[in-house]
Amino acid sequence: MIMSKPKRGLLITPKDIQVITGCAISTARREHKLVRAILGKTKRRLTVKEYCNYFEFDYAEVVEYINPFR
């Protein structure tokens, strides 16, 4: 199976989360912050893979879905 790569780097943004979930940008920001806190991330960076692993989303499916919006 060929893994697709996310356009514009490996990091997920609140805007990407908004696209995935259909929520408001403020909700997406809170979700981004919550996942970082739960994973013990000290910096404001979260990878697409970490996000997918946390929510048990299929990585390839998420990357394919968000790439057109990036």
C-alpha cells in the first residue's frame, strides 16, 4: 500500500481539524490544544499522524481528505 503524504508538511493545523470535523475554528483550536496536552507536547506542534492515532482515524484517509484544502 502506498502512503500518501500530506501537502505543506507533516503538521496538522486547527484549520485542517476544522475541515476534518466540520466544527468552528474555535472548537478546532481547543481540540488541537487538548490533543497536544494529552500527548504531553510542550510545543505548539502536532503531526497529522499523532492526531490520527489519538482519534483512531485512518491516516491515509485523513491525508487524502485534507490535501485538497491545503
